[in-house]
Amino acid sequence: MKSVWIDRFFRHSGRIPLPVSWYARLWRPPVIALCYHVVSDEELPHIRGLYDYKDSRMFRADLRYIKNHFRPVSYEEIEAGPVQKEKGKIPVLVTFDDGCRECHSVVLPILREEGVPAVFFLTTAWIGNQVLFHRHLMALCLREVEKMPSDYSRPLLAEWGASFEKRFAGVEAFRTWFLALRSTRQEVVQQIAARLGIDSAGFLQTQQPYMTSEMVQELKREGHCLGAHSHTHARLSELTAEQMAAEILTSANLVRIWSGQARVPFAFPRCGDGIERHFLLALRRQHPHLGLFFDSKDFKRDVDFIRNRVWCDQRAGSHEKTNLPQQLRTAFHKQPFYALTS
Ligand SMILES: [Zn+2]
């Protein structure tokens, strides 16, 4: 609960209309890296309910703001070393995590029209739509439960309460418990989905929520960079060193095959907390095709091969007006706290 209030405080603080350039002058980030997941004009049933996402007009407004105030750069420029600021404009790197289908159908044409390069970090087991991410399945389950009349949902919640030794006062209480389930308890999600009659295989076939290998190769052909985002999106800090290395290397090797890139950057699924930096350093030394690593802690400084990113999926209030300044201010406001805790 405490973190929800802190998060809300920072979000509100970003509304103070001070120029972002003032913050940039104060904190001097060498690069601003942005992290998105998906952009869509449609209701995505497997995502809505988990996190917010922008529509195509909002995303285009973000890119125009970036082009007017900063300098969009490619991953290769960042990897090559300190990026030059042109006319005082800070370099900005646009990235997308997960490998959702809309990266190809919605994001790619907008990037092409606006002339902005991006990095697409892929959860490689999902590419080709053979597996549905358990959290995407969770969103489908919650959608079913939330649209049920209470006469139907009440006995179901009582049934699940008895099975899992919980007492759900209502759908909201169930939702909180369900979303907090650890990734090691995926069988619970499967059990609940089966009870609700949700057909994962059918959803994968009809919705095609993820890109195919042909689609990701098209992103590459258009000049974008492909990155790895683990093989199964497991929380790396919960794995043994051997399992963690397998998640990182399997995904990086597949991305190398699809992209033909000499170097493959990697973005932590969820976040990089609790992962030994010495372990990652040794892994990069053994496998020189591993590029830079990316986390999602705004502008927090980390070891030299890890860059942090600002999460930008939160919808703007208007379709045409960007909310990036607000999101960047929020991220800059967290800087003193990151500085104190690192
Ligand atoms: Zn992810």
C-alpha cells in the first residue's frame, strides 16, 4: 500500500509545469531511454487490466515531442560510446519490451513515418504464438470475473477461497490476490482459467497477441535493433545462476539468429533487482555477443553496462497531446531518492 501512495505522489509531482530542460541541466543524463510495451487503438483483453498503454495518436505525439526537444538515436550509437549532444539536445532511445504483435502492426508504421529508430526487446518463447504469458492469461480471467453478475461471481469466489485457503470479500480482493501470485504458481492461473472456460490455445490462434519471427525480421530490415528480454519472462532474481544464464543466453542466441546482429542488447523482464552485477559481468565476458543491459529505474545510475529507462506506457489525458514531459519530470523527481539508496 505504501508504495502505491509514493507512486501516486511522484505521478502528481510530475504535473508541476516546469520545463524538462531545467531538470536535464541539473541531472545531466547522458541519454534518456524510454520503455514502452504496446501501442494500440483497440481494447487488448490480455493487457488492459494489467497496465495502461497509449493509442497511436498519443504515441505519435510523444515522438514529435522527442524530435522537437531531443535527438532520437539508435542502439548502435549508444553502444559505440558517449553519445554527442547536438546543439545541446540530449539523445533519446525509444525501446519496446515483450514482442507484442502491435509492435509490428501499429508501432512500426509510425516509427517509419516519423523517422525514429527503436529497440524491440523480445521474449523469445512467445514469438510465433505458441505460448500465452501467464499474466496475459490472468488478465483474461479477471475480465471474465469482472463482467459476471455478482450472483455468478460470489459462489465462484467462495469456491476459490476454499481451494486456496483465502477469503475473498469481493472481486477487488480476488483481483489483488490473483495479480500478486508469484510466477512459480502458474498452475493456479491455469486452474482458474480452466474453471472459467478460457481457451488459451484458441486465444493464441485467433488473437495472435505476439509477433512472428518473420515480423521481427521485418523490424530489423527497416533498420531497428532487436534485443532479448529473456526466453520465458521469468523473474530472473527467483532463478538459480544456471537457470538465469539459460534464460539470457537462449533469448540472446535466438535474437542473434533472427537479426544477424553481432551484438544483442538485453532488457530485464520485470526489473534487474536482486541480480548480482558480478554474475552479469562474467556472463558478458564469456559471451561477447551480449550487448548493453537495460533496466527500468528511470535515471538511476548503475554499473557501466546497464542503462535505466523511463516507463512511458501511461496514457495521456488527450489523444493529441503528449504526456512525456510529465513522465520525465516524475522520473527526475525520483532522482534524489535513487541517489540516496544506491
Ligand atoms: Zn516484459
